[in-house]
Amino acid sequence: MHHTDAPRNLLFLMTDQQRIDTLGCYGNRSGHTPHLDALASRGTVFDRAYTPTAICTPARGGPSTRASRVSTSPAL
């Protein structure tokens, strides 16, 4: 097995009650989030992610159920 064929690990971080403008990796200069900023610099940052609901528990479950998938097709 070549090193490129090795299985990859996925680390999915979801913070609770944190707006996008509170993180340094999204441009906040007054906040101090060095560890999240370091992870963001070496990983994938989603700048167009939306929550299916404002209630915490269902919002956390959305990505694992694919309920947050958005269709670009017009409604029939």
C-alpha cells in the first residue's frame, strides 16, 4: 500500500454558540483563538455552512443525517 492509499482520518469540530466573527481565522483581530486558527490554516474551512435550525441538538445532528444538504434545483 502506498502512502497515498492509506486511510485518512477525519476530525470534525463543531463549536457551540460561537458566531463566525469570533474566530481569528475568519478575520477577527480582537479575539484570541490560536489553536482553532492553526487547525484552520492546515485543514478545510467552510465559509458557507448553514445550520438547519437554531436549536443546538438538532443542529449538531444535521450533518450526520445529511438533513443539511442543500439542493440547487428549482422546486417542482
